[in-house]
Amino acid sequence: MKKIKFILPLLMLVSLFTACSREEKAAEQNVNRQEEQKIDISKEESQGIEETQSLEEEILKKKLKEVRNKREESITVEENDVTTGYMPKEVDDLQNVPIIEQSSEQYKQMYNTASTYIRDNLNINPKTKLSVYDAIDPTVLEIYTAEDRGYLQDYTVENIYVLEYQKEDGTWSYIFMGRENKQSPWKVVHTGDYFKE
């Protein structure tokens, strides 16, 4: 009888510990499932954001290509190097830049400096009708509103101008021009795909 009295409480203790252990495991598994669900949800959210950004980038690339093609089609270069053309209406949708005041001589000097740089320093002969064009990519034109203007940090907005050119592989790159003040000549400050590293 003493053995039964001793074994009975022992069995009760063992079953109590087993039940508690099962409950702890179940609670732990429930917490783990909740954590996994949170991770899955945040992976889905970040994947959704990446897909949206990727889609927006693709739409922008398509729009830029369309506008650049229209711009190129509108240009005619006559025998005496007189160039005529127009900027497609869609450029206004893409560009949101301040008007940089300068004379036609200053424009000519800026474009000539950029064209010479492309040809002589980068050894690129663009296949487009003109060597350089006003930049139209809004991601690059952010330079006019950015607090950190990267390579052009020392220049005020009215002394920055962004041009674009087509590389030999068909992709577009940018020339970031700067001048000390409105009377100074334009110079090439940076070339590349963006104004910051």
C-alpha cells in the first residue's frame, strides 16, 4: 500500500510535468508560427515594394526612350550646320528644372565644351544627330532640388546644367556642367549616370 501511495503521487507529478511541457511546446510553436507569419508578411511587403519600384523604373525607361526618339526625329541638320528641331511635348512632363538664364553665346559655349569633352576625353562619337542634348531623366534632374548635390555641391542651382549624350552601346549618360557665376564659362564637372557616388 505504501508503494501505491508513493507511486500514485509520482505518476501525478510525471503527468503534470508532461502536460506542462506539452503546453509550453504548443505555446512555443504558436509563437514560432506567428514569427514566421510576420517574416513572410514583411518579405511579401518588401517584395511588393521592389516590384512596384521596378515597374516604375521600366515605365520611366520606356517613356524616356519614346521621348528621345521623338526628339531625334524632329532634328534636321542642314549643310551649313544650322540645326532645327523641337522638344516633344512629353519633355515637359519629365523635366522639372529651373530656367537657367544665359545668352545664346553662353549656351553655344556650354554645348561646344560638352561636345568636345565627349569626343576628345571620352573618345565617344555619338551616333545621334547632335552630340549632346538637354537631360530629360527626372532621376538625374533631382540635382536641382537635392540638398546633397554630390559632385556639384560647390555650385548654386543657377550655375548647374545637365546634358545627356548617347554612348556607343546605345545607353545614355550625363554631363554635369558647372560655372562659378553667370559671367563665367561653363566647364565639365562630372560625367556619369548620376551626380553622386
